[in-house]
Amino acid sequence: MRAVVMAGGEGTRLRPLTSNQPKPMVPLCNKPCMEYIVELLRAHQINDIVVTLAFLPKLIRGYFDDGSSLGVRMTYSIEEAPMGTAGSVKLAEESLTGTFLVISGDALTDFDLTELVDYHKRQGALVTIALKHVPNPLEFGVVVTGEDERIERFLEKPTWGQVFSDTVNTGVYVLDPEILKYIPKGEPYDFSQDLFPKLLSMGAPLYGHVGTGYWQDIGSLSQYLSANRDLLDRKVQAQLSGIRLEGDIWIGENASIDTLENVRGPAYLGNYTKIDREAQILPYTVLGNNVVVKGYAELGNCVIDANTYVGSTSVLHSAIVGKNVDIKAGVTLAEGSSVG
């Protein structure tokens, strides 16, 4: 079976993290978000992957190449102009000859994809959408289903007065190739706003199935922090790189840490990190590769990306810092701060 990974998003709400990298490359516990998706596909024996690209495509191609390092085969389809979610998949039409799976490269999930595909085939569905119960559905597309799980209605980012369901569209679909003929060629077209409502009005068999497992969109900076925390709490089945020590402290290769007395887990310390003895690393701190933390700095519930320097006596709480940042001594980054 073949999968299409949609990786063309700019992630404007994640700026400044996405000012110079595509959203699927934003790191979660020191690994690009999209890498977790590729590993999930491989775990379910979906090894043939088409990746749709748009924003800064060379960064994704340069990192994943042909996919062989991750045990999969990856090819790429590049949008020259914005084509929407369905329009981007239409560009890869020639390689989609059988039932295929579509999944976003910029969300974190451990859905049971095998079970989802089996459900699709049992129902004889044209489209099966993986759904998830969420406490606040206002930011997502709500999908209303009947008792037989057949889709009855779509609501795109409704108000509270319109909410009749807490099941939202996760952007994970199992599709039969027949749907491709309903997507116009060469123009922007969206799955949830255009294609699915059109198929629903035609009476096509569209089903919504509540996914088994974890799912988290990382569309905002607060959701990004939550996804890192959930990885550290092992709420999502995913493989973190490095060695796990007592207290849920993950340490990468060649990290230079004088003592672990001032490190409280769960925490992730990337390759070649250097932490002075007097620095305080509090729970839910994620440090990327080559991060330097000087004496008496205090970091907690924050994500610091690669090659960043944190000066002495600096205090970072619930903050996000991108790559190659130089934080001088005595700086305070409070909750909600983000530095590109």
C-alpha cells in the first residue's frame, strides 16, 4: 500500500520557528515531526511513500533523501503554485493506482493505521476519515456521523452554537483512487472544504472512524510545547533517540554534563549538549544538538533548538527558542516567549 505525506505547509502560526524551515521539519524532542510520521508508516508496513512539497522543499528532500535511511522508499511531488490539500495529491495521481493513505507530515500521532485501512475495506468506503475526540473542537473541522459511522455533515471551524460533535478531522484519510477523478486538474482544491462535501452531496460512501491512539496537531506554539511534553511523558508511542536514564532523562551522544544532580526529568538533552554544573534543568526541558547552557541558568518546560547558547543566570520558563540563537547572560524569557 502507498501513502501520501502532505508536507507543503508553511506553518505561519508557528513562526518564528517556521520562518526558515517548513512546518514538517520543526523538531519534536530533537527529531523532525515528519520523521515520526515516516516511522509510523513503516511500523504498519507502509513503505512506499509519496511526499507532497511546496514551501522550502529542498530542506525536506535534503534530510530524507530517498527514505532508505529510514527503511522506506520516498518520492516527491512539488507544487509550483499552491494547490490545496486535494490538489497537491492530484499531482501525484499517476502513482496512486490502488487504495492509498493520506497523512499530514506536521502532526504527531500513533494511530493504528492498519486497523483504519481494514475498517475502510470492511465498510466498502470510498473515503474513510480518521476522527479524534477533542475538548475544544473550534479550531478544527468537525465531522458529524450517524450510528453506522457514515458521515452526515461537515462543519469547518464552527462556533460553539454550531458544535454538535466533538469529533474532528485529523487529516488522516484512507481513499480509493476513484476520488481522484473528482479533483479538478491544475487548480487549488481542498479535501475538507471542496472534495468531501461534493462527494457527500453525491451520496458517496464516506465514513468517519475514531482513531485508536494519540493525535496532536502542532499548528500553534502552545500545541508545539504540548507535543514535546507528551513525547517526554510517553503519551504517544514513538521512538526517541539517545539513551534513557533513571528519572526519564534522555541523553544524546557525546553530551557533556558535569552532574545530573541539577537535572530533573522528564527532560531531553541532545547530542553534544554542554551543561555547566551550576545550571538548573527542570522538567519538560528539551535541548537540541550542540546547545550550551552556562552556570546558574534555569530552564523549565521549554524547547531549545540546535546550536543555541544560553548565558549564565538566564531564566527560561515555558519558552521556545529556535536554532542558532545567542541568549546573553541574565536574560529572562517568560511563558509564551518564542525566539527565532
